Amino acid sequence: MDEAERPRSSLPGVREIGLNAPIEWLKGGFSDFGKAFGPCIFYGAALALVSAMFATGLLFSGQASWIMVFAGGFLFIAPMIAMGLYEAGRQLELGQTPTLREMLVVKTASAQNLAYLGLALLIVYFFWTRMAQLIYALSTYTLHESVGEFLTFMFTTSAGQSMAMTGTVVGGIIAFIAFSLVVVSAPMLLDRKTDVFIATVTSVRSVAKNPGPMLLWAVMIAVLTAIGLVTAFIGLVVVFPVIGLSSWRAYRALVVSPD
């Protein structure tokens, strides 16, 4: 392997950012969305359609309670699905116009390192689903087969409310751990010849150095994603591309560029 093609082994510098930085990233993401409206809207529409089909399948198979697990788990896997949007953000930064083909077939990222990162997120997601099952099983002995039954249980009974509170706290902690691992590492693997260990360590360092702004960014992502989900996935058509493009800006703001 040529020396120039080898992954860099040194940790890049991490910048300290202000509390208002996430708001600026989101504004920039909206601006970028307008510049690449066609391919981005298709990207978001495809994701929304697949998500709606999956949720409908759970609903009609009598597994309504799993819809909430799916909605929570979406936050874990979304960074990997957004690789095409990071590529769009990279090209827009260079003054180029991204195409749908380039977004769907990202060539600059290492497939092996992305696979390792995806596996790590998958493990975290499976851990979350098992925790959700455990919390649900400890809260009721009844299997709620429809969304209406499940929501009635969750909002009108003390056991359901306790389940919701416990699930929110546990899910939030797990989600923030996953967020810390991937918020910088996914776009970094696309942008640089580095390995997944360096990328994830850099991601965690970015969060540790900027706990306030990064917590705000995590909450903003969670709220926007929730809006996309509760609108029967229609909101994801716009929300998901904007978050992906904003996340590229977050990475560029946090990690110092190589010399």
C-alpha cells in the first residue's frame, strides 16, 4: 500500500465550540438542502417510505409495542443511513453540485471501517431492544396488539407511565452513548483515510470537550427526528436530509483539518 493511502494513525485536533453552534449547523443544513433539493428530497422520501412500510408491517402483525422500539432504535442507525448526505455536504462545501448517484454510491468511505462502525451501532441497538423488552415485560403481563391499546396502557395507567419514564431515561442514556460514538466518526470515515478506532475516539473527544453544545445538538436531533416520526414519517422527507447535511457541518466545525 502506498504511504499516502495508509490510514492516518494520529488523533486530529478537536475544537471547542459555543453553545449556539448547533443552531448555526441547522441553519446551514437548511441552506444546503435548498442547494441540493432534488437528490436530497428523493433521499428523504425513500427513507420515509421504507420506514412507513416497516412500521405498517409491525402494526398488522400484532407487534404494535415494537413500533416504539423501532422509533427509538432509528436514532442509533440513522447516522449510517446518512452517509450519502455527508457526501452531499462535502461536495457542496467544495462548490460542487451533488447528484443522487454519488449520494447513493459513496466511494470515498472505507467499506471495512464503515462495516465495523455499523456493527458497533447494531450491537448498541440490539442492547436497546432487549432493554425495552425487559422494561415492557416488567411493566405488564398483557400483550398489547394494537397501537391504540398500547398507547392507552402507556398514558392512562400508572404502570404504563412508569414504563414510559423508565424507558425514556434508559433509552436516552443508551442513545447518547451511541451519539457520542458516531456523531463525528461517520462523516470522518467518509472524509479521511483513517480507521474506525481513531474516528470513534475523536468523536467521543469532541463530545467530552463540548458537553453543553453536543447535548443540545443531540436533543435537537432527537426532537426533529420525533417530529419526522409522529407525522407518519412524512416529516422525515425533509427532516432527515437537513439533519444529515447539518451533521456534516458539525463534523467540519469540531475536527481540525489535516495539514
